[in-house]
Amino acid sequence: MGAQFDIQYVFEYFVKLLPFIQISLFIVASSIVLGLLFGLLAALPRLYRVPVLQRLSQLYASFFRGTPILIQLFLLYYGLPEVLKLVHIDITRLPVLVFVILVYGLHSGAYVSEGIRAAVSAVDRGQVEAAYAVGMNGFQAFTRIVFPQAIAIAVPILANLVIATLKDTSLAFTLGVMELTGKSQTLATMSRHFIESYIALAAVYFILSIALERLFLLAERRMLKHERDTGKTEKVPLGKKWLKKRTNAAIALSKGGTGA
């Protein structure tokens, strides 16, 4: 049984958890960078319909999206060293943080690949044909026309993925990584104030999630700013044109015309 609830421990544990935010954020940032790389490599074969690689990409995405990340952590941490021993490669001395980042990177990459594929498909095909018409090749059309727009479209998907990965880092303590959840468990075990520790931990995750959500919202608005500006510039001339047309029609009617 835990000790009697004391609100003071919530504030005390909240302060003690703050230094461990950097470890959780480091895991998130590293895994997202790897996820973007893995996701792009997995998305391209499906976008360009490369026969064998397309099937491998689908298998990769299905596995990492269809199995719990905790099982993936155990499989790679305990299983990968045993497999590599068969080819005389010893990775048992690698820090556990390397395995954690690799797993989260592969897990994120599966979702990134689907997000990239959906975002690229959302870009108007006519823009690609226009790029070909002005002399661009396939690579130039993708990097200069399609990819920048796809990134802007995929920002909300990436934001959800980053926040989900932040929350999933709470499972890293099962392999001994002393991040936010691991430190919270240690504090609770030492003092027996479990509820206070979990409240403080929830507050830290909630504040981090809100901050990341706001940052991505600002990034999305900035990347889509040109669309809002274009919309504003189009509305003003159309409004003036409509008003002028109605004014001319009214003048014509007042003079006995038809207003046509």
C-alpha cells in the first residue's frame, strides 16, 4: 500500500522530473529523424510501384503498425543480438538507448511512410504535368514541386506522430532507460507516494504535449501562409469586379436599358 496522499509531493516530484525531460525529448527527436529517413525510403517504392520493394515496404509498414511497440522493443533488444551472433557480430555492448531509438525510429517510419504517400497523392497531378511541360525531369518535379507541398500537408500527421512518440517513450523504462517514467517509478518506490508521482508525471507529459502541439500549429500556419495570401488576393479583385458589374447594371436600368 502507498503512503497517505500529500499534495506537496506532487510539486516536489514535478521539479525532480524536469531534468529528465531532455532524455525523453532526445529519444523523440532521434527517433523522428530516423523515422523520416525510414519512412521516405519505404514510401518511394510504393509511390513508384517498384515490384519487389513495394511488397517489402508494405510488409514493413504492416508489421510495425500492427504490433505493440513494447513487443518491438523486446524483439529488437533481446532478439537482434542473438541473430547477429550467427554472423559473428556482437552488439551486446551497445547502450540500451541505441536499441530504444532504433525501435522508435522504425516504428515512426512505418507511420511516416503512410503519411508521405497520402500527402504526395494529395498534391494536384496537374502541377507535375506542368513541371514536365517546362522541362523538369521526374526528380526535379518531385523535389521542387511535389515534396515541399507534401511536407506542408503532412505537418498535422507529423505533429500527431511526435506527440504519440513522446507518450510512447514511457515504455523505454522497461529496458532500463531512466527517462521521465523511469524516474517517476523510482521516486514512487522510494517514498511510497505513487499517486503523487503519477500526477506529477502526467502533468509533465501534458505540458510537453501542449507545447509541441502549439509549435506544430505555428509551423503549419507558416508553411501554408502562401495559400491564405493567395486566397486574399483573389477575393479582392473578384469583389470589385462583381460590385462594378452590379453598379453598371443599375446605371443602365436607371437609363432605361436592360442591364445586360
